[in-house]
Amino acid sequence: MKEAKIWFMNARAHRFLESTAIKGRQILEYSGWLDRLEPGDIVAVKTHMGEAYNVGYLRPVIVRTIVEALKARGCKPFVTDTTTMPYHPWISRTLAMDYLETANRNGFNQSSMDCPVIIADGWLGTDDITVDLQGKGNYLKKQFVARAIADADAMLSVAHFKGHPAGGYGGAIKNIGVGCASKRGKMNLHGALAGDKPIIDLSICPGKECEWVETCVDCCPEGAIQLTEQGLKIDQELCVYCFACANLCVNMAGVKGIQRFDHLPALGRRIADSALAVMATKEPGKVFFMNFAVDITPVCDCYGWTDTPIVNGLGVFASYDPVALDKACIDAMNRAPGLINSDAEDFGALEPGAKKLNLIKGKDIEPQVYGGVENGLGTDKYVIEEAPLDRSQGAIARFYPEVRARKLKGMYARSHPLTGLDTASFGLPTEGVVNPRHPEKKTGQG
């Protein structure tokens, strides 16, 4: 497969028009993807709207500015994501209602986006279609794709590039591979339908003596965990491997009697297979990918906290190819120096060229990339083209449509803030100022 084109804009900013949000719109327009859309096309803008109390997710203004570009094209965009499994006991996005409340608190709603915000797989996560991969998948034969996303004419992936505890990293592939899968699609890609289970050693479980035991029983939506006189009893036939009990046992209780079975070589390839299923719902050229490589934290936006970034912000990357896009972001991250007071320092990943997340996670994070190459989702070969920043008067007029002081002239003429004041009585001039000239604003003068 030939090299994929990656468009890029640096994260640095010094003046007007260099906002990350504006760069996102400009790189989208420069790529030419909008020309492939027709007025009236329904476009799913797939992003992650953040877990409750997470502060690392993409800022709403970034997504809103991209929505504006789609509307200017005459399209009908909607901002979207899907329900989750209960990855930990307190996750706030397992029902559509819960997710919409969380999204609203995080700044994503119809008013802020100027378009509908839709949870694409419905109330419980079962509003989906089944896609047959026709033998192309590494692990998956079929996958469940959220119906609202599958039915859209086009899709724009707007992903926050960062680390991820199970997938190694999160970017374009995960944003659609996991984020466009319905709730049962997530069960499938985690391996539950194929029989994967958490690692369980109840011999070290303190049972009733554990302060988290009630939460442990309550956090299983399948009712697979029961507390008996002999301690915990787990029915693994009921388990759909949602991670809730394992995250509780490891991260909160510190017992490790239940642990996640994060076999990344398989999980990464399943994520790539799921992404391939999503792509099958769209005509060629109707999907575009944008990775915002800023606030690059070691874990994802699915948790109720955000650690410090491991490298400085890199910029905005965009491509038709999600595999090449993710690979370009990984390579750029690795070339960058790590930041102190972060996991990069804690895990010896400060040097430029160090494989940052590999060292932090203790494993190769790229199985999504490998799986995407193997199943035909994309290529890991790429060429980067730096997109120019439009600094024209037209660009200024688009993003800043008025000079604010024009309104003040008339208002000041009627009622100036300094009218009638003895301005010289309010303080001394700065040292070095010779013959200070105090402003005089008499009644009725502008």
C-alpha cells in the first residue's frame, strides 16, 4: 500500500488565528474533504465528550468550530458518541440519559455545539446494526455498530490522541473502533462473546472484611457476583467482561483478587476489526479523521481524573487513513522529550526517541496499528504535509466578524466611563513619563 497523506499543524500559538480550534477548521478545509460532501449530507461528528470530573477531553470549542465548517458546507452535522459498559463502578455514561447529563456538564449540548448531540446506540446501547466482516477481521467475524452513526451519510472522527489503559493508546482507530460500537459491540471487541474473562483468584479476597464488598457486588450488572458465608462467589458464565469489578478490586481495594486480562495483541486487533466494520457503513471517501495531539496524558478521557501530560502538545493531524494517522502521532510523541512531573519521568521515558507509552505501559502499544494493517483498514506508511495557516483578512473576518470597538464609539459618545472625572486625582504616572497628559472627558463629549 502506498504512503498515506497526513496533514499537520503545529500546536504552538502566538497570535490571532493560531488557536487550536481554528487550526482544526483550517486543516479540515485545506484537506479538501469537505468538497466530497453534498449539501444536506448528515454527518456524524464522532468525539469523546469526557467522563464526569475528567478535565483532559477535547474542549467543546474545538468541536463547535468544526461543526461550523460542516454547516457552512450545507451539511447537517450531529455530535455523537455511544454508551459504555460499566468500566468502573462509578462511570457516568452507561445509559444515554446519563451520558447526556455528563456531556452537558462538560460543555457539550445543542446550544454549545449549535447542532444535535446524540448518543448513537440509543437508551441502553442496543440500537445498532450488525456488520459482517466477511472474513477480513483478525479476531472479529461480525460487529455491532451504533445505528445513528451507521445511518449517517458521512462521518468525521475528532479524536483526542493520548494513552489508554487497555488499548495502549487512544486515537483515530479507537475513536471509531470502540466509540462507534454499541454497548454489545464493546462486549464483543473486549472478547467477552469469544469467551475472554478477567483473572480471578478469590483465595486472596477478604470477603466480608473488605470495605468495598458491597460495591463489588453492586457493580456487576449481570448479577454474577454474590457474597456468601464463604466469601465472594462469581458465576463466570454470566460475566461479560465489563472491567467494573476488576478496576474496583485493583485500583480502589488494592486486593487484586479480580484483575483485567488485558491481552493487548488481541484487544488492539479487535479494536481495528471493529473500526473496519464502522468503515463498511460508509461510501469510500466519506470518512475523515482528525487527531488532536494535545494534553497527551497516559490514560484516556474515560476516567474521572486526568494526569499530567507526558509530552508537550504536538498539534493537529488529519488524514483519510486512521492507521497512518495514529502511527504518525505515536512517532511524533516518541520523538518529543518527555515532561517531568509526569509518568514519562516516573517510567524513564524522558529522552527524545524513547517509546513513551511502551515504557509507561510496560508493553508494545501498537497492536491497533498492526491489526489495521493486517485487516486492510489502512497503512502504517505515511508522508506529512504541513498545512499553511490562512492569515488573510478573510480568515480574520470569518472567525472574528466584527471590530468590537466600533460599537463602543457610539456608546462612548453618549456616556463615556471617564466623563466628568478628575482623572489626574487617581494616581501617579509611571516613572519616566514626562509631561503626563491626563484624558479629559467632559459631559456630552466622546
